[in-house]
Amino acid sequence: MDYRKHIVIDPAIRSGKPCVKGTRITVYDVLGYLAAGMSVEQVVADFPTLKTEDVRACLAFAADRERKLAVA
């Protein structure tokens, strides 16, 4: 999945935190809901501006960022 179609970083939106395109919902928020036990379907139901692909893009973004972390 190319998460870049769904995730944007804009200094004018949420202080430059990665957000779902067209929303003010951060990747951090979505990951937090999933980590708390919500399903993808529940997240999408609670946030009608999100689509399933957006939630999956948040996961792909986090995985890519984790992959790029330097090992000390």
C-alpha cells in the first residue's frame, strides 16, 4: 500500500503531525484506538470521514517509520 496517498504532514495542521489526508485525525490517534482494542470497523464507524484504506495507511505509515529507525 502506498500510504502517501492517504497520509500528509502539513505544519499548519496539528503542528505537523502525520494526519489522514483531508482530516485533522492523526496517525497517532488511529494507532491508539487500534491499540486500545478497537477494530478497523469500529474506528471507521466512530469517524465517518475515515475509510478502511485510511486506517490501513496509518498502519503502513507506522510500519515504514519503524523500519527506518536507526539501531543504536
